[in-house]
Amino acid sequence: MSRRVRLYLITPPAFERAAFSRSLEAALSGGDVACVQLRLKDAPDAEILSIGAALKPIVQAAGAAFILNDRPDLAARLDADGVHVGQSDASYAEARRHMGKDRIVGVTCHNSRDLAYDAAEAGADYVAFGAFYPTSTKDPSHWADPEILAIWQETMETPCVAIGGITVDNAEPLVRAGADFLAVSAGVWAHTDGARGAVEAFNVLFDRLAE
């Protein structure tokens, strides 16, 4: 395959800012990372804004895009590179209104090609499918089969992201099926070789499969 997959990092659901900032810098030093999504469910707005303001320059200094989960209003206030919205969060139209035409808006589409087609036709910059594997980060309400990635890759140009319980050890089938990005959280932050080692290992895998 000539397509090279890229890593889409998602922050842990809760963390101490100073310690995580160091972990994030280490991860980003491990190799290519396309973007980092700040995902703080149920945190107060002030906390999201404060942590976002601290992490954004770390992410951007590494050449990655800084994306906020769920909240296009706060993403706009942070001057983030993009926002990711789920089906129960802000609509794509609302997200685009906050972010403008030049920033990233990604949409969760679970295991539904119909939702993904609608998002892509509306102008989403990427669609996310999952969960593909069990995950400790959240309790998935939808499960996806790698076939959806293959069908999407064959029929659509909008990039697709695979998410849900992805590790270095189980990533290969998703890469081969057609994912453009792999969204990973615990698979990096809880890796036995540390966050930097995990990013290095993912990039070794992506390079091998792109040959």
C-alpha cells in the first residue's frame, strides 16, 4: 500500500497538567503525529480553556494540529486548529459556524456509512468510525467492523479515522483495511515503553505497511 497512515493522539480522560505536559512532549518527540485532541468530558469550561491554552503551544510546536473535543464554542475561544463533534454534541453546521471554513471539523459516525456520507457531503474534514476494540477510555455504544474502512476508502475521498481500543499490537488490520488516521489514547499513554516509545512503534508500523 502506498497510503501512509498517521497517528491521531487523544489525551487521557483526566490528568495533572504539569505531568501530562511532559508526557505529551515526550510522545510528540517520538515521531510523526498528525494531531492531538484534548478530550476532557464534563470538565468545567474554565478548566478546559486553561489546560487547552497550556497544551496548544506544545502540540503546535511539534507540527501537529490541536483539536478540542465536543465544544466548538471553546475551540473558537482557544483559537484551536479544529474541533471534533460526536452525534450527541454540537451539529456539524454549528461547529463549522464557530470554526470558520479554514479550520478542521471532524465528526463521529460510529458504524454508520449513512452518517459518514452526510457529514462528508456537508463538508466535514474527516469522519471517525468505531469502536473497533474494547477500550477503557469509554464504554462504546457502537461497534464497527474494519470492512467499513475498506468500503469508505474505495468510495469516498474524505479521510477516515479509526478509533476505539487501538494499540500497536492490534492496529495492523485497521491500517490494511483503509484507515487514514488511527486515533489512540491509552495505547500510547499506558504503553509499557512510555508515550515516546509508543509513538515510535506506531510510526515504525505505519512505515512498514506503507512500503
